Amino acid sequence: MRMAQRSTLVYVASTMLLAIAAPAMGQASRDIGDAVRGKQLFYDHACYSCHGYNGQTGVRDLVGTGSPIVENIDAFIAFLRLRGGAAPLYPSTTMPNYAESTLSDAQARDIFAYIQTFELDAPPVEEVPPLRAILESAASP
């Protein structure tokens, strides 16, 4: 199995485990943190460089994905911690490592709270003339 396939398999499996285990993880889900502090941390840690300033204009969207990682605080923190332990094994991943010594649970909760303020506001493709023209052109023989 190639490294990229193994990395994808590990990511999918870990995400599924987080989705199942997160609701049972306890108290942390009640305190999602402070969005104002989270906004500053989002910028300080350059999260915007991959996720965009609004969570939907970057390389990896945070809004409208239905991912349990961005919908459940416990899954979010567990993912950040998993990344701290797993990424060195899979150098093809680009998400930074966030061990607790780098980003505390309280800071992670603050970033999560900020992410929860994001709203999906991208217009439908049909309402963006250049995209509509590209799709129409691609549909023509």
C-alpha cells in the first residue's frame, strides 16, 4: 500500500472513530470557548492560510462539510492531538501538529468557538456567471 493511500486510510478511520467516540468524551463539549480569543488564535496560528478567513475560501473548507471534527468540540480537540502523534509518520500531510504543549485545550476551544461563527455564504454555482459559462461550455459537444 502506498504512503498516500495509507495516510488517507488512517485519516478516514480516525475521523470515523472520532465521530463515534466524541459524544461520549464528557464535559468538554459544554464549554466551547471564546470566539473573540479564538479569532486571534486562528490568525496567530495561520489557520487562515489553508482554511481561508471565513472557513470556506481556503484549501480545506471548514463550513458546510458536515465533518464531526468541526461540529463537535471533543472531536476537534482529539483530531488536533491525533495530528500531533500521527503526522510524523505521514509526512505527506500538511496540517500542523498541535500537541497540548503547543496549543492548550482552552485555546483549542477558543478556536473551535470562532469556527462556529462561520456561516456558509457562497452563492450557488448557477449565480456566478463565469462558473455557469464554464459548466455550459463543458456540457457542449
